[in-house]
Amino acid sequence: MNKVLINDILSKNNLSPQKAKGQNFLVDDDICRVIVEFLHPHYDHVLEVGPGLGSLTEHLVQKTKNLIAVELDRGYVKYLQEIYTNATIIEKDFLKYIVPRETKAVISNIPYYITTKIIEKVILDTPNLDVFVFMTQKDLKDRFFAKPNSKEYGPLPILLSLTGTIEQKMIVTADKFYPMPNVDSAVFRFKRHEINFDIREFYKFLKFVFINRRKKLFNNLKNQYNGELVNKLFNELKIDENIRIEALGPSMLLTIYDTLNK
């Protein structure tokens, strides 16, 4: 797609990009093709979140016979259903969508304002996920790769590090979009690992302990769990009772969760 074609499609279908929803369309076919290739080799059951006018969809339909695209905006859904008859286009808020169990690969150009919620949804609610390719503002890289004792460290980077491997694959400059956003974007590829813990329950635990991230973890846990058990846990793991949650690494937090919830 290019700017001329996009403007023509928008005009003919009485549509317009909504800035509040982060609707910026990719206008470089070569970049779209590369982004889709990052899903390789999992093209058998692909889910696209927020296809918009189909910049990525156009290339995805050439790779898979089982493409589902979930789009919230009715106008775009109508257009996509007319153009991509070999894909399943669903009008739905993705955050309320039940992801099919056979889904192995997910791809999305995610608006900044909803990035965290969509990533959480994909990882927590896609049981057979293998690969997740997504594009968002490049500034969010610090959040995805955040380490203990940093401002961005929290439930999301811990979840990413314990359930798979994430890597930044490429930068997409603002001029490759229409309308042109204020910042550049980056494409990330998340490869899921096999896990042996309940990620939904563990994530609830992370949300709980990070509510009061500046307070002592010892006191927070004693408000939720048996005090003797918490005392024993800190002694066995040699954890300072004055430590804050943001100082502990992902593996230690998983150990604490497993011990308290046996």
C-alpha cells in the first residue's frame, strides 16, 4: 500500500484515521513483507490484531490458509471482509475476544495507548502460542527489557522474561506511516518457551506485589499469606526483610510465588 491508495480506500469507504485510536497505516510494502516473515515458520494458524486497512493482511493471506483478523472498527471490518474473502475478519474488541486454542502465531501493529494490555492478553490467553510479532513505539523497548531496580521494571518485563525470549528486530521510521506519527516504531519478536507454572495466577501475584513497589516485600506478603510461612521463606532463601519487590529478579520472584502457593 501507498499513501495514494490508502487515501483512495478511505475516501471510497467514507473512512478516516482516528488519532485517538493510534490508526497509522504502513505505506511500505517491503517493510510489511519483512514483518510478516518474522512469523516464520509458524504460518498455519495466525491471528492478526487490529489489521486496519490490511497493510500486513495483504501479505499474511499469501502465507496462511487459516488467518483470523480481529478489528474493532466496523468500517474497516466491512472493507476487509470485501477484499480478503480467504481470511476470517471478526468485528470485536480483542481484549474481549476468546483466542482459538489452535492459534500459534500472533501479529499486530499495536497502538501505544493499549500496548501493555494487548501483550498481556496474547501471552496469558493464547495457550499454544509459539511466536508473537508486534510493532509499537520504539521508546517502549526500555519497558520490555527492564531489569531490577529500574523505573520500568514490573510485571510485564518479568512475564516476558520468564515465558519466552523477546528481541527487537527492526526500526520503522515515522515516515513509513500514514498519517505520519510523531515518533518512530520498532518491531519485536517474542518466542514462547515451555513453562511449568500457571502464568495467569503468577501474573496476578506479580500485580499484587507490585502495587506497593516502594514498600517492604516482607510486609506486603504477610498481609496476604501466613506470617510463619513468610518468615520461613525469607530465612530459607536468605532474603533481607527490608528488601523491596523491585530489587528481586524474575527467577527469585517465581520461586517465592511457587513456595507460597504450594
